[in-house]
Amino acid sequence: MSNEEADEAETEAQAAEDVDETESESTEEVEETETEAEAEEAETEADAEDAGETEEEETGLQRGDFVTIAYTARTVEDGTLVDTTDPEVAEEEGVGEDQEFAPRTVVLGEGHVFGAVEDDIVGKEVGDEGTVTVGAAEAFGEFDQDEVRTVSVDRIPEDDRYPGAHVDIDGEHGHVETVIGGRARVDFNHPLAGEDVEYEYEILDEVEDREAKAQALMDTFLDIDLELWFETDVEEEEQIVEPDEDEEAADEGDEDEDEAPEPEYETVEVEKETLYIEATPQLTMNQQWMMGKQQIAQQLVDQLGIDRVIVQETLGEGMGMGGLGGMMGGMGGMGGGDIEDALEDEDIDADELVEELEGAGE
């Protein structure tokens, strides 16, 4: 074979090899493209499944909803009544003679009932029922032997120095187990510590009315009925004027200025969604309210979606002659001349005042 023929054969072989490599690369690219397409399709299907699951999870009652439930809770081991909303059950058990038993409105997700019960309610509908076992750890805690301690009987009131007595020592509540000589064994665990609790419940209603929601929250926080209402108030506020783009660019380009320009303010009208609560003596003297009013108000704002809470006190209504009599009684220690001098100092005509009082009494 001549050199020319050999070169030609080598060229043809190289070309054939290049074609094979090109076809191989094309095949690999096609396979890779198909693999990517399959992966994208699988990912799309997974996303669709996730979306379907999410949509399915969001049906029924959800966290943040206000629901009215009836329930009875008992210990799993011996059926001891823990709590109930049923007056007949309470009567049968002989508990809570001074309490009112009725269905309770709770906010799902806010810890108004045990978490396991909330989780079971989420996704259900009004009219559904359920039974949930709440483990001891979540219910009233596991029993801790270290919480059973020996103390001097001098720290226990004389009337409570017997087994079973409930006592408070250094801010801790416990019950006396034994009393021997000058020492006593006191269990500071919760009486139901270590007990699993079974909840049977029925969903009676979903609360939509805002005032009913507000009253339900106040019942939960303070267990008192109050007069409350919502209003949308319009008030004036000072707000910073945002500079437009041209002014902003001019300020940035002004290198001679040593200090940033003073912000400009304008007066605007804003709406304040407000919950008003009547400040009754029952509220103002409530210990829980006095100690936690700020936290309670913040929860009302967050859970009702409002701007603020105003506690309103009404004074002066219904005073009548009784109020004036009290005022005049306060002057009774002064002599007649002193009263006249005081009225003159206040630029009040005594004769006119007497006529008005006599006319009011007729």
C-alpha cells in the first residue's frame, strides 16, 4: 500500500471514530435530557402531591379558630374526674357546687386545652366528636420523687398538721403525707402527677361574632362577664413624609451638606380598630387583671386582629341629690360665714344655688 493510500485509510478511520464519538455524545445528551425531564416530572408530581396534602390539611377547623366544645376528662387508671363542662356529670360526682358548668369556647393553638386535644380537633368540623388520651408528661407532669420533701412542722399551720392537708410553703403548694414528731413529709407534686388523662369532647359550634370572641377570651382569662364593644375611631397622627425620588437624588448628590436633612412630618387621619371594655368594680378589683392587664390586652389585640384595647370608666352617672348631699355634708364642718365666703370666692350666688336645689327636690 502506498503512503497516499495509507494516509487516506487513516483519515477515513479517524472520521469514522469521530462519527461514533459524536453519536455517543448525542445519545448521552438525549439520555441526560430524558433523565432531567423525568426528574422534573417526578418533582412536579411530588409538588402536586404536597399541594394536595396541604390543601387537605387546611380543610375543617384550623389553629386560630374560636370553637365551642363540651368535654369531660378523667384519669385513665381509675376514672377520677379531672374536668367537665357537663353539669349532670358534675352533680353525679358531687363537685363544684359553687361553679357554673357549661360548654367552653377556646382558641385552637393558644393552649386553652391540652395540645393533644387541639391537634385532634384541627381539621374536624362542627358536630364531630373525639376521644384523646393525654400522656402524664403533657397533662400534669410525671411524678417526681424529689418533690416529696421533709419539712419542719413549724412551717405548717397547726390546723393543717395532718395527712392529706393542703398547704402552701414558700410559694409552693403541696399536701401533707405524714407527720412524725417535729417533721412532716409534704408532696409538692401536682395531685394528678403521673396520671394519663382521657378527654372525650364534642365540637358544638364555631364562633364568628367578634364580641362573642372577645367575651370568650375574657372568660378564659378572668372568668367574668363584662360589657364590651368594638368601635372604629378616627384620630390624627404625625407621620414622616417620604421624599420622592428626585428629592432623594438631590439630597444624595449634595456633597456640601454636613448633616442629614431633618425629617418632615405631616398630620394624617388614621383609623384605629378598638375594643372598649367597661371598667366595672369586678374587673378593676380582679387580681389576675391587676397583675396581668398588659399581657391580656396584647393577647386580645393579637387574637382579635385589632389595634388597641381601651378600658373605659364611667363616672358621675346617677349622682342626683345623694351626690349633692354628700358634697354639702362635706361642708357641714364649716360655719355659715365660711360657706358664704367660699361661694363668693368661686363666684357662686348662694341664693340662686338654694333655689336650684329646692327646685330639684320638687
